Amino acid sequence: MYIGNTRIGGIGSLSVKNTYDPDALAYLTRVEAADGQALENSVKIAVNRFVVNCKTQGGWNPIKSCCILAGARTLSGALVPLVGTAPTNTGFVSGDYSRANGLTGDGSSKWLNSNRANNADPQNDKHILINLTATYITSGNKMFAGSENASGGSSIRALNLNQISGRANSSGNSDIDWYEGLGLTGVSRYKASDIAGFSNGNVQNVVFTNISTTPTSTNIGIFADGNGNIKSNIRLSFYSIGTAIHSVSGTQAFDAINTNLQALMTAFSTL
């Protein structure tokens, strides 16, 4: 059995097309082409499970731009998008990449341009998520991901040394949480008056009053803002940009992404 022109095993006698979700299959095909070699069956199965479970549990549709920055054999493979357009790499080299833990910034020269404009999603329907696997912050005002602007910006950042702040299409930041742990972190705007904050894989205070403004059109940066400024030396294994993952009624999409992403990272932990 094959993904693209690459032989795989461990699927029994079923055909690949009947075994793999089509979005997962397309992604794995692109990753293997970028890597120049096959992925382990365990990696393929884990990625497929992530996609299938997110779709089943409600976490897939909000994702419009996404990279799994782990699992692939090479940095080139890790920069293949799961959804949306590939990011533009500035400065990262193979030594910055760990299959188990993701990609590490240097706080001075390395960042990714997601190539998704901050205004690509509706003003009041927006999320940015990152999965932190390490932080090395020694000073405040460091951008983890975002599009910086005085009005209408979106970001996840260490505005102060020990605290994550965030905003989504607004002129002001809301303090999300003290970042003493690691995990899925971000913001989600689901109406004009409020955003939800997430840190360390948890909903933090659920809702913040944060009035939306017309979003800036600058692309969203990863490890920096969309112009490559305010760079941070964090380590990430995942980012996602898209529509709201939280609503007045609950956190279904966030919970689905978080639960399934952590299972995926566990599967990668021995690579």
C-alpha cells in the first residue's frame, strides 16, 4: 500500500484510500515528498487519528491555516501546512528542529510568516493558537504569534515577563494567564464584545471583555509579529489560525483540538 508513491505498512489488507482520511492522506503525501522519504507508520497513523478525531469532535472546521511543527523527518517537512498556505521561513535551519518537540526560535533573527492575513477571517470570528513546548523568555514584550497594530491587531505575547497576554482584532490586550506551564495557548473572538483566552491547555477565566475593531491586513507572524518584529525564543510544535474555537455555549472546538493535539504530541515524543 502506498501514500503517493511511498510504500506504507501496518494497515492490514485495507486500501489506503479507505483507511486514511483524505485531508490526512493529502498532508502526509506532501510531507513525505518534502522529506524525501517515508514517515514511520506510527507517525502516519497518529496524524490520521488527529485529523479524524478533530473532524468528529468539532475541532477541524475552525482551522484555516495550520502547521504541525513536529513529526516530520525534516524541517522542510515540518513546514508543510496541514491546512492553508505554507509559511515563509526566515532564518530557521535544521538544527532548530526537533521531531518530538518542534521548532525553536532565537529571539533575534528567526521567524515564520504564516502568509495568512489578519483580516482573512471575520472581525468577530477569529482564533490564533500555538502549542508551547518550551519558553526561554528573560524579558517582557515578546511576540509568540500575531499581527501587531495599534488598532485591530491580534496576538499572543509575553507583554510582561511572566504573563501571557492576547487580543483578537482589537486595540487592547487582555491578560490570559501566568505561563508557568506549557501547552496549547491562544485567543478566540466569537463576538464583538468578548474574547476567550486559553493557556497551558486550559480555558483561562473563559471570557474577557475586549471590544473588536477593524482588523489590520498584515499577515500573522509566528515567533514574531507579521513584520518580523518583537521576536521570541520559544519552542512551538503547532500553530493554528482561523475562525472562533469558543462560543457562548462552550469550548467544544478548543477542547477537541487540545485533546487530540496532545495525543499527537505524545505519539511523537519518542521520535
